[in-house]
Amino acid sequence: RRHFRLYVYCGRRWIGTWFFVKNVGDYFKGGGTIPWYVGGISNFMTLFSTFVFVAYAGIAYEHGLVALVVIWCAVPATIIGATVFAHRWRRAGIASPVEFMEVRFNASVRQIFSWGGLGFRILDNMVRLYAIGIFVSTATPMNLETSILVAGVIVVFYTVVGGLWAVVLTDVIQFVVLIVATIILVPLSIEAAGGWTNLMTQRPNHFAFFNGPKGEWTFLLVYYLMFAIKNNGNWAFIQRFYSVKDEHAGRKMGLLTAVLFLIFPFFFMIPPIAASFYLSRFGKFRNGLCYHGFELTASRHHGYHVGSYVCSHHVLFGFRIQCDGKRNYKRYLQTLVST
């Protein structure tokens, strides 16, 4: 039992390497054969990471359910993507979002867009690696730098070897792992806070959907608009539409993602709200949620608890590596190899 979590984790990595692909179409588009429901779950996992359990959980800890209103910005954004843009991206007849820039404009615009986007991806993934490093370094003897390095190497390895199918199937398995860990933690958190009634009595403001500065309508309006633009220009999100069978499947995939974002964040935000009762003794909130999970679960489940958050991060980081690799390989490396 002690080593079970290690076997599960290694099993997920094995699945990634088992799907060693044989051509570029399979690698970057999954051969266009990925089921819409698998793509929807994978897309849901791609749109958030351990960052959710650090940033959004911090909002829930301080201000309550307003964190749900903030994270629900993904719902209208994915609905817009599914109903307005999904079929258009399918009809574009391209395999990568940045290819559209060359088709619509020219190669120079594509170059600027590609290299500029790559720089932002590096900064974005640095933040996400930092988030996962906090969790792993808190739970293990490894320091923050080593935790970041190990997580990054693992994701790069199975993504490069297995391609899109490896990333998608790993996403589904990690979705199950994350949901099970959350289901375990939610009732334990409520019980530790003295029950649901006590929780609502002692923290009434935390159950107001527009509590705190993040509940201001001006902030929410701008944030929802910003996320809708960002999400529908997200390379990983767009590339999902190429991986399913047809336009109808792409639309269903996007709508499933919206439904998952509407339901599951509620369960993710309850533990940090309950944690506001008794986490002051842990000092910095940055590590507080880690200790929160460790305190409430048996020691044999600590690996599973941490592994679930590692999973959520690996999903997003892995797919971004795979997505960015498409344009860099086809545009630059393939040219070098052929010469």
C-alpha cells in the first residue's frame, strides 16, 4: 500500500511512452480520432493546473465562494469557443493555430507570432512549475529547485515520446485521480470545520458570491472579457478541435468542457474555505493548503493527495509542450533535418 501511489504514477508515465507515434499527423492531431468526451475531459484538465489550487484557492481562503465566480469565467469562454469558433477552426484545414497566421497574412507575421508566443509560454510555464514545486517540496524532502526540475523532465519525456494521444489519455487518468482525491478531502474539510452549519454560521461572508474586491462587477466584467479573448486564442485550446472526428464532435467537446467547469470547481473551493478556520498556525498560506490536506488525510494517502495536484499541472504543461513543438518542428527542425 505504501508504494501503490508510486505504481499508479509510473503507470501513467508508461501510458505516455507506450503511445509512441509513427507519423506527424498522429503526433500533433491524434490522427483526428480522439473521442469528443475524452477530448472534453482533457480540455478541462488543460485549462487549469496546480495554479488553481494556489491562486484561486487563495481567493477562496480569504473571501469565500467569490472564487467560484472568478473561475467560472471559463464557462462562457468555452461556450463561445464551441459554438462560434470550433467549426471555423476545423474548416481552416490547418494543423496548428500559428499556421493560420501565415495563411491569412504571410510567413513574417507567423514568425513574429510564433516567437513572441513562445516567450510568453516560457514565462507562463515558469509560474506553473513554481506552483507544483511548492506542493512537491512541501510534501517531500526535495527542495523547491529540485522539485521543479523533476516535474519538468517527466512531462517533457512522456510528451515528446507519446504525442497527443499520450497527453490526452494521461489527462483522463489524472482527471480520475484528481476527482477522487477531492472527493476524499471535501467531507474531511467540512468535518474538521465543525460541520456545514457551523461553517456557514462562522463564515457567512465566505458564502456570498460577490464578497471582497474580486466580487466587484467592474473587475469581473474585465476579467471575463479578458479570459474569453485569451482562451479562444489559446493554442492548446484551439488545437483540441483538430483532434476530434468532425465539427459536431468539436462542438460537443467544448460544451462538455464548459459543463465540467461549471460543476467541479465548487468541490475544489470548499476545502480552502474550511481551511480558513484553522490554518493560521501554519504561517504562510502558500504552503497552508498542502498542510491542510496532510492534516486531514492518513499518512498513507499523502502521496495520492500530492499526486493529484501534480497530475493537474502535468496535464497543462505537457500539452503546451506538445502544441508548441508542432510549429517549431515543422518550420525549423524539419528543414534542418532534410538538409
